[in-house]
Amino acid sequence: MFEQGSSAMAGAQNDLRAEIVGVDQLVPLLNGTLRPYVYLDNAASTPSFRAVQAKVDEFLVWYSSVHRGSGLKSLVSSRAYDEAHAIVAQFLDADPEADCVVFGKNSTEALNKLAHQMPFDAGDVVLCTQMEHHSNDLPWRRVAHVEHVAILPDGALDLDDLERKFTQFGGRVKLLATSGASNVTGFMPPIYDMAEIAHAHGVPILVDAAQLAPHRAIHMGPVGSPRRLDFVALSAHKMYAPFGTGALVGPKEFFLQRPPDYCGGGTVEIVTFDEVLWADPPERDEAGSPNVVGAVALAASIRMLTGIGMDTLAAHEAALTAHALRRLAKVPGLRIYGSGDPQRVDDRLGVISFDLAGIPHAKVAAILGFEGGIGVRNGCFCAHPYILRLLHVEGAAYERHKQAVLDHDRRDIPGLVRASFGCYNTMEEIDHLVTMLQRISAGEYEGDYVIDRRSGSYFPKGYDPARLDGYFTV
């Protein structure tokens, strides 16, 4: 069902931009002109591959509820759903005999599922890093004592502190949970080295690969390998398949140890009024009617990514990132958080967070959107502790900001602007971003911008949200 030799795949290898849905969508600027939208918010969500859209359209005529259906559509849907599990496992180089793939809504749900399923006792410790997205931090705080491995001044992980934490907490550490790549600075922690450290202490490792999976090859490896990644979570909406699915991959044996966190249809072998026999994984952890369309979309996106080649994607992104860092360094008043060295792009993703001296991050983002047709993200990117550490917001300054939030006043919330690249972005788009930032830095933007107190967002004076009705309504 997910053949690799399609014309879409060949087209993607020759011209990736042609394989992106909406890549040339025109948007109106504040001055009344139109220009193609420049999407630099890929770290939040990527657009869809055309091949994914086409595969979904092809599948929808066969869509049915999966498993236990005797009709042809159910048989076709069940086969596609099962095949999608196998494609995800192969993409992550999981152990085909020992591991299983559990589908859910996204990586956030996957991480919460793992937190609910892990058998923690009082006093147990989970080691996270200070660069984590909230999704790989907050779930662990609810079930164990969390210790955060320190970052270095440039935002990279302090591996020496990781060793110190293992020594300090000894046998109390039950899990090492780390991002595969930061959604703030683009840093890629050395996950295989970290796995080796964790395993030397008898501790499994979880990698939140939501940011990493679309950009680099991931090798979970065989059970028993010292550099094995025991658990991996990913999200399809960051992998050019925004159809609402994600996956948690880990040992079948683990999922057999406890009842599922959600139960209901599809999770059992048999139920009586007195007894429940749970199904084998992954069925026991995929309660209810699953998102078969999302699974098909994820499998199609993986076919695209692997057909293009993960090394090819990494090389293109490295070239984009080096070019961006060189150009951004010449923008007056602009400061990059994380590495700004264009010679060090092999150990990072194309995620660049920055600010402009004297101009609020939300205002910079608004001007880029309304006057440049550029989509970026601003704020703390669901990584508040990391951002606050990078910005040195602590003590009395933090307390002031906290009180402002409690008062529903976000006008002075700390944050950064983030530009993040996808496989289809171009040097010309980066140059347009830099030109706009140079204009903003020089005060040469057109609009009179006002801030909304509750949201902290800026809009041109007189902006009417009802104008959005002209583009799309549900």
C-alpha cells in the first residue's frame, strides 16, 4: 500500500518544494500587496507532503473501522493500520522481535502514557534535562521526583552533570528522559552516549524525538546493546503528516507488565462480569477506534522521508542553517540563543531562536507576519524553564512576571523569536527573513502596532480578526 517507487517520491527528490501542500500560497501584506507565504515555523508543525495528502485521499474510499470486521473495507483498513506500525518500527530501527509501536494522538500523549505505565515507587527519580519541552518534563513530575540535568552557558547539555546526577541519586534513578533535539536552540544531545551512561547504571532511556525524527535517522538498536534507545516518542504533525497521530515505541515486555492506562474497546481478549484478559500490545494500549487515517498519513510521510534520504535532508538543513547564521549575525541588535557558529551545524537542527535589542519578541513576530508574510513563532515554545534560564530571568524578575501572568497581563512576558526550517525551505526565504529583520531593527516598518493585554500579541492598529473569515471557515 505504501510503495516507494511512486512518481511523487521521484518528484520530491528533484524538487521538494513542489511536494509541499500550500507552499506557494499567497498572503496579503499590510501594504495591500500579495506575496508567497514563507513558513518558518516547522518546529511547531510542518505542512503536509502532497504524497501524504494523495495517500490519504486514496485510502479514504477504503476507510473502515479496523480489526474484527469481515467486510473488504475493514480488511483493507486493518492491513493498512498494521502495516503502518511496521513502517514506524523500521524507520526507528526498532528491534522487530522485541519492540512494539503504540499509536496515539501525538508525542505528548505518548509520553504521558509511558509515565502512567512505568512502575514508580516513593522516592524514585527521573532524570530530565533543563532543555526539555514541557511534554517531556511535566508528566514525570506527577509520578516521580524529577531532577534536571544542567545546561552549559550556550544552552548545550552538561554531560558531566549527567554523570554527577547518576552518582548522587544512585539506585533511585529509574529513567533518563531526554529530548532528541531542542525545539529552542536546535541542540542535539548525544543520545547514544547518554544511553550508554544510563545503561551502565542499569537505567533505561527515553528519547522525545518529536523534533529529531523529521531531520535525522534514529537507531533504537537491539535489546541488550549498551547504546540502545529503550523508548522513543514521535509526532506525525512535525513529520509532514498533520493528520493527528503519534507513536510510542518500546519493548513489548514492558507493555505486558501492567494493565493499560486507558481501557475499553479493542484492549481485551475476553471480558466476563468477573474477569478481564487483556490483549497483547499494541492493541491493549490503543483503546477505542484508532486514527487509521493518521497512521496511513504517518506511514506515507516516512516513505517520503526515507525515499529522499535522511542524510540528504540533514545536508540541506545544515546548509540552510549555516547560511542563516552567517546572515543573521549581521543584523544590528540581533542576538542568537544557542550556538551562532555557522561551522557547527552538524550537531544541531535548523532551529534558531533570537531577539532584537529594544523590540519585544511578540512585536518582531507580528511585523514579520503582517509586513513580510513570514510565519515564525515567539514566546517560550512550551519550554519555559529552558527559556528563563537562557534569558537569566530569576528571583524578583521571575516573581514579577509570574504575578503579571496571574493578573492576565502578558504584555511583558519573556520570550524569543524562533525561525525553524523544513526540508523545503530555501536560501531565498532566509534572505527575505534577514531583510525584514534589518528593516525592523532600523525602525523601517510601516504599521502602528498595538498589544493585546491578555494574549501579549501585537496587531496593526485597527486590525479586525473577522477578516480571517475570508480565507477559511469550518
